[in-house]
Amino acid sequence: MAVAVNLELKTLNIKQEITFNNVSNDTLISVVLNDWNNSYSDKNTPLARRFSDEFYRGFHLAKPEERGNTTIISLTDTQDGALAWERSNKNPDFIVVKLNRKLAPNETISLHLTYIVKIPSDKFTKYGFSQNGSLNLKNWYLSPARFENHRFIKYNNYNLDDIANATTDYEVEIKVPNNYTITTDLNKVSQEQFEKYSNTNYSGNKRTDFSMFIEPKNSYTNYKIGSLEVATNLKNNNLNEIQKALAISKIVDYTNAYIGKYPHDKITVSQIDYERNPFYGLNQLPSFINPFPDAFMFEIKFLKTYLNTYLKNSLRLDPRKDNWIYDGIQIYVMMKYIEENYPEQKMMGSLSKMKILKSYKITNLSFNEQYSYFYMLMARKNLDQPLGDPKNTLIKFNEQIASKYRAGLSLSYLDDYLGNNSVQTSIQDFYELNKIEQVSRTNFESLLNYNAKKNIDWFFDIIINSRKIIDYKFHNVSKTKDSITFSIRNKTDTYLPIPVYGVKKKDVMFKQWIDTKSTDTTFTVERKNADKIVLNYDNEVPEYNLRNNWKSLKGFSPTNRPIKFNFAKDLEDPYYNQIIYIPTLNYNYYDGIAPGIRFHNKTILDKPFTFDINPAYSIKAKTISGSSGFSYVQNFRNSTLYNVRYSFSEAYFHYAPDATYLKLNPSVQLRIREENFRDNRKQLITIRQVIVNREKSNYITDNSSPNYSVFNARYFNTKTEITNHFNFMSEVQFASEFGKVASEIEFRKLFENNRQINLRMYAGTFLYNNTNSDYFSFGIDRPTDYLFDYNYYGRSESTGVFSQQFIMAEGGFKSKLTPQFANQWITTLNASYSLWNWIEAYGDVGIIKSKGLSEKFIYDSGIRLNFVPDYFELYFPVYSNNGWEISQDKYGEKIRFVVTLSPKTLTNLFTRKWF
């Protein structure tokens, strides 16, 4: 392969000869070549849709010159005969080459290609051209696809680093300007220096991929560790070269001993690769917080990145279908490394030594214990997925964190249970087999079974290939001075080995693995002075709930789980009932600033029952206010109805200067999801009874009943991503004085020219209406919010700045029109279209009907400054039923605003890409 680099155009001009040897037992009529660089070619490729699904706007908004593509100029055989090839719009990232003759087993054919590769910007995936003039190249050339089970593996590029290439011998000649350097994990064969450029030849055998970094200034340092050359630019400015060399040597030697010798002469460990797959937890800490020694930070970063590159370049697995093996070995070896070299290291480093943090569970976790909690974060949300599922089907948090960590935990669990180093032996045997032939998960599973000397079918059936959860508890525990008798109840009918510990204070007195075949088995063990019996004490088993895992053996214990108060949120501590307290600050116009204190039991991991009590003192009203909520969540593991939440909430605030309201809200919420967890479609059914008691106010004269109760049932169906958003809502409301039904449809589309249209249609009608005011009527521009659902800062204001707050609900008009309400039926359409960046033109039209009046057509229009959709917006009315509003008096009072102060609402902007 001859490559000429054009740094000005960010292109590679390539002449390539592929000698393809049919090592299969099938006769081939075509060959598949991976062309992942072409996945950057437009906004409709599988990669572009993946970006949109994960709420990344950068690719869609990018300029054409920032995207990449592959232009094939010619494709011929050895006799210069043109070969037909095809690349579909559906699959732009691989091509199918039609052969001029059938290729029998063990026969060879040569393909001659000339093509131009346009390199994309590195801002999408960190691979590509950077602002400093570098080219960070990955998956940039045409390469034969992996052949397995009588077919070529055809994978789209989803930015997962899982290209399935055939094992290949590479010879690369690359031409770059003299002032540029090349760093690669291929072997340098020769170099010719000319006046303005250099030609360098590289080679590499039995590889599935290689990386290449072309830089104006070399950022890499090379370290010779035995026969291996390590090139790295991993950042750590506080270590000198000797310290880095010692750390690198230590990790290379450890990996060679634990897995096997790296099969190539060179390896690159880049900052880019670390940033793409960082050590989550460490990378979330602010730069000014450094709770770990510099040497440890460098070591753990290098270890993670080195193992990832080492395994990807060594194992000839299908990296998408068999991804759990890559992840499992990587995290398992990392855990063993920490266990042997840093057994006392805590998850939070030196922060665990601070007196103020001593009582927190999160600061007392050992470094390796964090893996279990990252997995459990998703399991408790009922979002975990089987480890054996293909990598492209995983939710982003599972793909990058939870499933990766659980894979390592699972191998560690198996290793602990078997107790004869059979897992390490199997990894080493698998690594040796991999040098001889193309391997798959079947080979790895066979070696684990062979070395286990026990039946471990449960490991593959349950741990790897299912999402069944594990949850044990003690049953019928009795003790004597010398022995303990107990049975173990399996709460999920998932029978796996579980360790039982006898503990005295914090010392382990005994440990015994129990094979739980049924719930009726009774076990008796020697007590050995233990005062507590604990299941899964060291969390070897990835168990769903640890709170029911222990029993006190003391003569008298008033409670098995005392109360512990923590300031701010903590991890769940199985040995305490935690109550979290934190100061709060609420605000509305009538209560003024309301400082309070919030008591709740919500830890970082979701739990079935939660309470949240937030008393406050309203400084302006000089009264007590606040809210509270209690909920119970029921998860269904194997159903599209995956979550039911039963709750009761209460709120007590002022709704007018001289009057308070009390809202009571018992409700049931049902969540429905698609079978494909990555599908962004979500359905929600809410059934509730809203009970409102209002004090009489001298400022409010709406003639409505101050106390009322409304039954409300709502259905939501939402599918959202960057380029498309659809939401449908329908609801019914029944009260003693009225009944109504309403529906709302929202649609948002981001076009290829980066213009966006927003459409919303709302329609509602009263089934019966015996009220004598507009308090329960449909609002045109500002609903009365009689259900007290919206966060109005001045809900009863008709003038002043608080009356200008806009909430998109019911009519959704921005201009204040007369009449303001409809007490019979309403139909409105709201629309906006982007003019430039966050500047949009909006328009609303509708027809309303009230009793005794004719239907009325209403309209308005104006300019919308859409800084952050639904969170910070401004509306400037221009023309409506009121005429040219922009020229009328007191125009400043007509401007509407959207401001969201809720931290939880704002964080959803950042977490939605993960879940």
C-alpha cells in the first residue's frame, strides 16, 4: 500500500494491492472490504444516526469539509480487468467486490485499488485531523473483512472500535513532508529522505489493524521494554522519564506474565485512546482535586489503555459479537494488578483519610469495589443488559462502563469460586490458541470448562447470556456457641454459588462457598467466634441487593440496622438505614426565598422504597412551607412494562400573597420500553388523583371552588434524538364540576441544512362543564395550572414580570389575547422555524369556542431566541390579533420568557446520552 499524504486537503492518495488468500473451506464469488472512513460521508450514515441517537449534535452541524469519505478511482484484478463493486446507501462503510472468477479454498487473488481518503475532523471521535495539524489515523484504509461461519462479517461503523478485519500482513509505504513525524505500531523497514518529503516503509504481520499518528511535532516517547518497543504520549507532567519507564516496564512485565507475550514488536499507547475509553471515576474529578499519587494515576491510566490496545491487537476475536471477552480480561487483569500492587488503595484515594468524609460509604470502598457499584447503577434502573450481547446493541453507559466492569467482575467471581487459578490458566491457554487460529467465544468457554474441573454451565447460561439478577438472603438462622445453622433463600430463583462469611467486628473468621441447589437445604458451619454471618461479604458475586445479606449472632440486638445520618448523597451502605440531609433553597413570588432542609433516603443506587421530606421556612410569608414524597418502585425484568411506580406526594406553598394551597397526589406510573434497549421510544401511563385545598384569597376572585379533587389519567409516547423528536400525549380529567379530554402532538425536525422546524398541535374539549369561572378552562397563553404541576414563580400574577413567564401548555400562545380562556373546546397549532443558530420565527394559530359565544380564530407571531430548548428561551411578539405588538406601548411587558432553575431538569440534558 503506497500512501501520499496531502496535509492541506486532509487527504490520503492511496494505491493498494490486496492479495487475498481464501483460507476458508468455501468457494467465494465476492470479497468484502471494510471502508469505515466512508461512514463520515454524510448525515444519514449508520454512524450519523448513532450520533443522533446519543444526542451528539456536532456531526450533524459540521461543515462538509469536516466530514470524511472514500472515493474509489479504480478497482482491478491482476490482469487490469475492471472488477464490479457496490456500496449501498444503507451500508456506506463496506464495499462488496464481485470477482471475475470463483475463488476456491486455498486459492489467491490480487485486487488493485486506487482511491482517495478524505480524513474527517477529530472532533467527532478523536480520530482524524486536529487543529494543530496532526492526523490521528484509525480504520482509514480498505481492508478485507473477517470471514467466519461461511460468510464475511459486515459491520457498520458505530464509533465502537470494533472493526472486524481479517488477519493480514501489511506493507505500507507512506510519503509525508519532512517536517512531520510518524508514530505507528508497525515495524519501520526503511526510510528515504528527499528535499521536501520522506518515504518510509513499514510492515506488520498477522495483524487485524494498526494505528498511525502523523504530527508536526512528535509528542511520543519510546521505551524499550525487553523486546517490545512502547510508544506513548500519555499525559502526566509530574513524573520524570525514569519514573514513567519504571511504571511502563512494571505493567508490560505483569501483562506478559499474566496473559502472554505481546505478539508484535511495537505498541502505541496514546492519550487519544485513553480519552476515548477513560477510567471512569478518575476522569470525573476536577483537575484541582488529585486524591491519588501521581505515579498511581499514571499507572492506572497506562494499564487500562495498554491492556485495551494489547488485547485488540492480539486477540483474533469478533470484536463486536465477542466483546465481553475483551472487556472481561481487561478489567479482570486490572483488578488483579490492583489487588497485588495496591491492596490498600481506596476508590476515593486520599479523600478517604479526611475526617469530614470518614463516615461516607463511598470513601471507604476499596478501589476494586467500585466496579460492582457501576454495574449495579444500571441493574437498579432495570437497564442492565446481558454481557454476551453484541457491543452495538448496548446502551452507551453499559457499553463503556457497566457491562465492561461486570465482565471483569464475573471472571473474578468465577476465579474466586474455583480457587485453583483456572481462570488465569484459561486466559493463557486461550491466548496461545489465538496465535495458531482465528478464535471465538466458543474456544474461550471450552477452555474455562476444561480447566474448571467443575460444572460451570451456570456461568455462561446466567452470568454471560442472561440479565437475570442474583439476590440471596438468610433464612432460619440459629446458633450455638460452636456452630451456626441456616438456610439460604433465593429471591430470584437464580441458583449460583455464594460465599458465606463469619465476621467478628471487621475480621473474617471463616469463609465457605455454598452451592445453593434449592431453597430447602440447611447448612451447618463451625462458628469460630463469629458475631455476624454474612453472605457475599467481599462482594465477589455481582448481587442485586446486599442489604439483606447478614444476620447478627449477638445475644441481643435492638435493631439489625441502626440509623446513620449523612450530609449529601452517598452510596448505599448495607449495614445502616441511611438518612441523607442537605440544605435547600426554594423560591416563588409569594413565599419569597424559602430556605429549608431536605431529608431523604435516596442513595446513588436506586432502591425500591424512597422518601423525600423537605420542610422550609418562607421568609416573605413568615410561615412554614415545603413538600414531601413517598414512593415504591416495582421492576419487571422480562417485560416491555418494565417499571411501575406507586407514589404519594404533598406540597404546601402560597399561590397568592395571602393564601396557601395544599396539594395531595396519590399516583401510579407505568413505564413501557421497546425490546431494543437502545430504542429511544418511551411510553408512560400515569393515573393519579389530585386533591387540592386552597385558602380563600382577597386577591383572587375566580368564583371557583377553593377545594377540589381531580382524577387524571395520561398517556405519553415519546421518541427523541438530535435530528427528530416526536411526542404524543393524551389525557382525561374528571371532577365533580367538569370533565375534559385533551391530546397533544409535538414534532421537531433538524434538516440537513441545519434548519429546524418545531410543530405542536393541541386539542381539547369539555365533556361536561358546570363551573362558573375560567379557573378550570383551557388557557390560551397561560394555563391556570389548577393541578399545580408547573413551576410558576408567580402563578396568580396577571401583570408584572412574573405574568410573562411562559410554559408551553394547552394553547401555547405567546401573545396575551382576549379572551384568555376557552370553556368549551380549543384547537391550536404552534410552529417555529430556525432562521440562524438559536434565532427562530414562531407563529401560532387556533380556533376556540366558549359557551354562548361563536368560534373565534386566533393567531400570533414573533421571534424566539431558543438558547437552550425548554430551559432558557425568550419570545418577542410581533403581530397577532392585537395588531402590530412591536409598535405598541409597554412592549417590554409583552416579552415572554422560559427559565428553568431545577438542577435535576438541567442534568437530564447531560445524562440522556448515557441512558
